[in-house]
Amino acid sequence: MNFRFNECKKEFDGGNFDKALAILNEIEIDDEDYTFALMLKYNCLMGLGCYDDALDIINLLISNNPYFLLLWFDKVRCLYFLDDLTGAVDALKHVERLVDLNDVDGLVCFVKLCNLVGEHETALKYCDMVLDIDEYNVDVLLEKSLVSNIFNDKNMMSECGDKLLDVCESNMSILMVCFALKLFSGMYRDCFDVILNISSMDFKMGETLKKIFYNQMLCDFNVQVLVENSAEITIDESISLLFDYRYDGIDFGNVKNVKYIILAKT
């Protein structure tokens, strides 16, 4: 079994689930490793998208070990991918009863499942529980960011952005999340600071984000910028005009010796 297990694990880790299953199917029911083999087997089936078959095995294993949290996690996932949302939510309630409130990793997995099946209120509750233990848990901050967007809670968006910025360590993926959070929460100066951070690592990406940022502000303010004559105004200068409009109420003036005016769209 040990030799075959190593071979099976190699195939599994390589994503060769069919080959791994073929090896697992050789294991007899009286083998001392049969239960472990079943766990590997249902993971292979999930990897192949055979959620019905995987769920049959999970239910069998749960009947023998009803308090094994990992099995319940995977049951929720299977039911979700089988489009049985009611069943997934019911299984999630079992997870909530079993999860250790001091186990951050378990709570993070639970929060992710909550968001997966649309239980966002519950997700938020446990996000805050994790953050009380680990204030800068990136996984949970990302999940809470998702909730803030779903609830359109601009304060929550901005707060999540601040926390993520504190721990992003120049991580481009997280900075992009911060950009979106700050933009859609209306924290425009903060958002521009994020863009400058991104631009220092990837100038082309930074310029693209500036254009997105500028167009979103035009949309949010419901305005258009009119210039008297053609002038080569940079994107930074255009953003500066909108900052003056947003924060100082300046809706006309000169830029590069050319008159401009900002008008509300009708």
C-alpha cells in the first residue's frame, strides 16, 4: 500500500485524477488504509467534476465520523456545485456548529464557504470574529472586501482597503483590490495613492489605471470637462482638475494657458 500510495499521491498532485482513481480502486474494503483511500478518492472525483459520486463517499464517511469538519466543508462544496443551494446552506449550518471559534484557519474556510453559497451576513459576522483574533488576516480581509461590495458599504470598503494596504507589501494582486475598494468607496485621493504605488512597479499598468480612475470620476460626478482649444493635457493634469472640482469646488480655470470648464451633464 505504501508504494501504491506514493504513486497515487504523485498522480493526484499532478492533477492526473483518473490515474489516481485507478490506483485507489485497487484497495480492498478490509485494507487498514481504506478510509484514507476513500478520502483521496472523493477528492479525485471532485477534481474531475463528479460531485454526485464524491458526495456519496462524503456522506458515507460522515456517517462514520459525523464531527470531521473537513468532510462537512467538502459536502458544502459538492452541494453548491450540484446547484443544490438549499442543501449547501443546510450543510453549512452543521459546519457552523462544528467549527472551533479559536481555530483561525477553520474560521477562514468557513467564511469562504459562507460567501460561496451567498450567506454574506454570516460571513461578515465571522470575518469580524477572525479579525478580532488576527487584525491583518489577508484572506479574511479579502472576504470582508467581497461582502462590503455586495452590501455596497462604502465605509467598510475603505476600511478593508486601509487594512490591506498595511499588509500588502507591494503585492500587485492585493494592490489591485485596494484600488477597486478605494475607487468604489469614493476615496479618490487614497485611490490615486494606490495607483502611484502600482505605477512605481508597473508604469504601463499605472497609466491604464489612471485612465480608468479618471473616467470613473467623470461618471461619479456626472460631469464633462470642456477645453477652449486643443491642448495636450496629461492624464495626471486631468485628474488634478477633477480633484480641484471635487474637493475645492473649482469648476473653471486655465490649464497650460488654455481655458477649461467643468459642466454637469443634463
